[in-house]
Amino acid sequence: VFTLPADQVPRVQAKLQAGKKLAVSVFDRDMKTELAEGTLLALDNQVDPATGTVKLKALFPNLDNALFPNQFVNARLALDTLKGVVKIPTAAIQRGTGTPFVFVVGADGAAELREVEVALTDGDISALSKGVSPGEAVVVDGVDKLRAGMKVAPTQEGSAGRKPRP
């Protein structure tokens, strides 16, 4: 049994009503090791007013005995597979009065402000449907002091791309 924010329930219901089998993965506390894969079995019909969540139940074969009763796990429910999106660190996305934007590092090392369209955010990673091309570096650290046209210097390479700093 795991929970889901109530505002996400219509998306889950739509998939279930369309006859889709929804995959559920469970991870350890650090979200680094996948313990098991299963499928969504049931969706509760009431919202917990204290948390604003709905309970879901998944079924796991547990053939390797990786799961134990009352074990703490983190569940991840897969609703869609996004194609043609660019993944960037969520910390790179800035929100102002208009649309969300990021600073992209140009070939000349200067920061360029780009409006983006966020398709989905999952923790530290966001998927963009518009605004950044694959392979482009985005600024993560020091964005509060950064302005378009300023030179930036890359400081490290991460799994989601470079993290330039102004």
C-alpha cells in the first residue's frame, strides 16, 4: 500500500479505465536500489483529508524475497513514457512572473535566458518539452546573480549535464 496526491488520481483512473496495466517499482530509502517491480492492483475510493492523498495497492511477485512485511520502501508509479524530452536538474528551472526559464550556456560561454515548457518533474530531474536541446548545458548554481550575456565557467560534470557557475 502506498499513497498518491489526490490531484493525480484522475490521471491514474483514466489509465485504468483504458485497460492499461500500470507498473509500480519500489526502491530502498535512498531511492538508489530498485527492490522489486510489480503492477497496480487497486485504487482506494476515498481521500485522506489529513494528507490529501489516496491509497493505492500494488502486487509484487517477490520471487527473490527482497521485500519483507512492513518494510519501508519508496514506490514509483509509471503512468506515461515521455519521448522527445530533454532532462535537466530541477534546480536549473527559474520561475518569475511569466513562464519558467533556464539559463543555457552558449558556445561562447555566455549565459542565455530561455523560456521552457516543463512536461514533468520527478524530484531532482525535470523533463522539458520545449526550450533546451539535447546536450546543451544549463546553469544550476548561482542563478540568482546571473544575467543574460554574463560569462559562466563550468565547475563539474553531473549525470544530468554540466553545472556551470557564473
